[in-house]
Amino acid sequence: MANIVIGLRNFLQKDNFNQNTYIEVFPPYYEAFLNGLRDAGNNVIVFQAKKVRKEIVSDIPQDFLGKIKNFKPDIFILFNNYFWDVSKYFEVPIVVYDVDSPNAYTNIELLKGKKGRYKYITIQTDGIKLINEIIGCDEKNILYLKPFTEIQARKEFVKNNIAFCGANWLWNNWMPIINFINSEPSKKDRIDAYKVFNYFLENPFKTSDEIYSELNLCPSKKISLNNNFLDGTRVSGIQRLRVLSEVSSLGLEIRGTYFSLKDNTMVPFPEVLLSYSNEIVNNIKTTEDFYNSAKIGLNTKHIQAKSGFSWRVCDILASNACLVSEYAADLTELGFTDVPTFTTPYEAREQCKKLLENENLRKDIVAHSHELINKNHRFKHILPQIEDFTGVTLHSEDEGSLEVIPIFDKTVPPTPQKLPPFPNIAGERLSFKGKVYRKIARYLYNKVEYIK
């Protein structure tokens, strides 16, 4: 039995916590991983936050540190390194589990400064090279781990032709290009910016400043793409919406987050919005229900995922939906050679049409996908690899436990609150004693303070 501390960002976490009404939900990949560790006979504490934080400069809160010390951890597993720096308090292995890319890591400069202290797990084959180049750690400290899923195929009534589950990555607008155009660039500036933008699409780990230098471009006005995580996500969101728009007329059902926000980002895509359902998909059960009730499960990629793909791909492959995915070399490497792929929105539509018109072909692909998933891509297949890599035994005959602790961004001081104005009490009908009490009451009221 091992004592395991997990740190992660759970975008499904509720904003408010009430011990009596709080219901914990995790994306299916996290749910399968956490339950898998517990069911293997380990004690697991999960610290989860909702907001994206690229840097955590404060020290770990003392109540959390004390709890962890009393827990006596054998290992830390930090998804995208989403946690405080605990390397100075504990000598046990600390694993950064890469579920996005180094662009999404918290405290990446800290990791670069402690190359030998951390181990890394990545779920895309070229992640080893990428982490080595960006962090500078030895490749022996990086493990490629095949993606896994605990989704099960079930016979369901088919409700939709095409199912897509994910986020609208274009939420809250994206201003770099608009800001650049409003700076009144020359034609040469615009041509240079176009070159930089296209270069960024292929090299999302470089900033625009670096790209201008590499291409020997010296315009008077420059486009600013210097937030790799945000810019890469927004560009990926644009490409995702173009694909969803192209297949929408084939019977598309969308579920996920940020599609119904009241801003203007979705105005050019009414057909996508009209394909959106607010039915919740937030764990293994609801994910199974959704994919098993569709003929096709659609996947688009983040531009930072060069060879790999998101964990939703294995969820689709394990269901009765047939995967149609944006091209990813790892699919071929893992044996899913007959899965239909695309590189453009038009190709995505053509692949979906082909499957919808040929049910036998669709079923054959689904059957082959099930065979590979059950053979190589379940939690039981990856656990021994993590044990060998970390040197920590992660299974026992004991009964495991799982505790979830919401962080609620304790690294940010609360905003001081102000009292409402003292009640306006007219004095005309007050006795002398009443006026004295009013004065005393106002004085005491103004002395009230909130705890900072």
C-alpha cells in the first residue's frame, strides 16, 4: 500500500463548497486514474483546483502542508505540475504527469531549475523529446505511457449520428490579431505577421518574438503571440469550430463547456450553437451514455499535440461510437490503422458521410478498436509501468481510500469586503435617549471589521 498525493486542475469543480451538498465529479480520465489507484489498495489524497494557474509563487498553506506531513506520502503525482513546490519538504518521488504539454505546466521555470528532482510521464510519443528540450531533464526521467480508459461499450438506442464532447476553446475572445490590425500596420508588417502566424501554427512552443528573430523579420509593427498556452488554445479553438461547423448538418450533438457563454465569440457559428445540448457529461457514466448513443465520436486536436491526442480518444474507441479524429501519428503507432482521420474540415465531413452511409464498415472499425483497447489500454496495463518507473509499489491486498480536497485558489488573498452604509434612521421622532443610542450604534457599526 502506498500513500499518494495527487494535484490536478479539475475544470468541472464547483465554485462553492458545502460539505452537505457537494458532489464530486471528475473528467473520466481522472476518475479512472484515481479510482484505479484506490482500488489497487492505495491511500489517495487529491488536491483539486478549478482555475488555470501558470505560476504559484506562494508557499503551500500550512494546513495543507501539515495534512500531507501527517499523511506521510510515498509519492506525489501532479498533473501538469499543478501544485505548490513541495520538493523542499519531502524526499519522495515527484512525478509531473503531462496531460497537455509543457505549455500548460505550472511553475515551469522551477522545473527547469530542478532538472534531476522530478520525473515526467507523457501520453504522446514525441512528448519525451519535447519535455527533454523544454525542461532540460534527462530522458531517463521521462516515461511515455500509453493512454487508457475505463469506458465500456454498451448497447444503447442510437440518438445521434455524431457526438462531440469538449470545450469551446475560443471563449472570451482572442485579441492579438485585432490589436495588431488596430495598430495600423503597413502592408509589409501584415505580410510578416502572416508568416509569423503560420509558423506559430506548426511551432506552438515558440513565441512570436522568437519567431520574428528566427525568420529575420524586422517590421515596424509586430503581432504579439507571446502566451503559448492561451494563444495555442484559442487557435485550436478556431480550428475546432470550423470542423464542428462543417459536420453540423450531418446530425451533430455537442456537449461540454463554454459554448453558451453570453459573449460574441459564437456569433459566426449559429449552426454550431444550434447543435449544442446543455445535458451534462461530467464523469465515466455520463460519458459512456453519450458516446454509446452515437454512431460517430468526433475528435479535434490542440495544436500543441503533435503526435498524440487527448484522453477522450480512448473513451470513444472503447464505446460503440466509431472514432473520426484529426490526424495523429500515435493512432497509427498504437495499431488503430483503420480509424478514419482528417486534416481539414472538408475531410472531416467526408469521413463522417462515408461511415454514415456504410454501417458494416463502421461496425468493423468499432470491433477492431474494442479489441485493441481491451488488450492494451486499460488502467491495469499502465499501473505496472508507473511502478517500474518510480520505484514505488502501487498495489496491495489492503483496502484503499480516496479523499478529495478542493483548493479554491488559496494562493490568492480574498478581496476585502466593505460594510453596507449604516441604516439611515430619521431623528425627528427619536427621544433624546434614542438619539444617544443611534450615535453609539453608528460608532460601533463603523468599528466592525471583516477577517482579512
